[in-house]
Amino acid sequence: MDADVWNEQVAQGYDESSAHMYAPEVLGPTVDFLERRAGQGPALEFAVGTGRVALPLSARGVRVAGIEKSEPMARELGKKPGADVVVTVGDMTTSRSPGTFNLVYLVYNAITCLLSQDEQVACFRNAAKHLEPGGRFVIEVFVPELQRLPPGETARPFLIGEQHVGFDTYDLINQQLVSHHYTIVDGRGSTFLSPHRYVWPSELDLMAKLADLELSERWADWNEAPFTASSRSHVSVWRKPPHRSAPF
């Protein structure tokens, strides 16, 4: 994940640009789901960002820590009232947060910010190292939209609004996409480009096996709607087998 993408300017405007992700109907089910999987134990958020999920989860009484590569994003989290989340600044593929956890989670497509298969595998392995036996690793991520991409085309819009237009451009050979965001606020335009490596549910399952994790749940969303062939996203849960150490 390129910390240069998540610079000071982006960090300062992140919450405003992601306001729809703070809506109660979005954030409430997310926190409910994670609180149930954490149980009575601590939780660790990879790519904790500005604390959109970590802070309300912490407010529920779950002890939450975070790993975040972008120092500006971590600073924005630290400015918030009641920011009782210990953040380790570092890469979620290699950095260690003190202790072990009942739950490690990665939300809002953040796994795709790792731009190679090796990095994504390393993320699973790092999650497994942090988990207690029986602990869970949760990922929320989109299902690649290739079925909706017309033959021969490499771009698809995902948002067309009065002040914000967004579209993805695809590199089908290298399993990459770039999200383009063009925003106008108070008559001034801004551009934000974020690269991603899209990944299929079955590929994530193989990564989990390499980390000695077992698929235990897969839903279409945080409300636990059934995952089907037409689902555009999924929330998947892999479990570390009880009383077994990771094989690496």
C-alpha cells in the first residue's frame, strides 16, 4: 500500500469525502458484526485510517488496536475525542501490534490497496500471527465487476453526481484497477487516484489456506444477507484453528 496516496491533504478531507460510510445504516451493522466476532477479547484493525470503525467499536467496550501505514491518517484518528485506540504506524503485511487478538479485521476494500498477490498473502499471514487460536480474520471487499465491463472496454463509472464523478479503469492482464475521483467543492476541482489489486473470493480463500486459516462465514454484507453469484461485495470470515500455531 502506497502511503504517498494517503497524504496530508487526503487525510484531512477523508472523513468528509467518505461521509456516506458513516451513515448509521452502513456503520451500525459493521460495528454490530465485528463486536459479535470479537466476543470478550481484543480486536485489531489493519489499515485503521481515521478510525471510522475502530472508534465506535472501542466505544462498545471492545479493546481495539490498529495498524496504519499513513502517518497523516493516524494523526487524524488521534485528534478525535475519545480516541482510545493504540495505533502502530507501519505496513499491515509485516508490522506487529503488541499482544494477540480474538479478531483482526480489514474493511472498505482495503485489502485491494496491496498491489501484488505476494503482499496480499503476507497480509493474511500477518493476521494469522496476531490471532489467538480460534480467533477470526474478517475482510470486507468488493467482488470484481468484470461481468459488467463491456467487451473491449477498460473503464466503468461507479458514481455520477453533481459534485463527484468516479470511475475505475482496469488492467485485466495484471489484475489491477485505478479508481479515479473528480470532485468539485465551492467551485474548486480536485482529483484523487487510488490504485488497487482486485481479488476474487476463491483467491482469498487460497491465501487463507496458506496462512492456515479456515473459511467459516461468507455474507454479501454486514447485515448477513446470503452471498450469491450476483453479490457485488462480500464480508468473509476465516478462523484460526484452535490450539494450532501458524506454520511459518
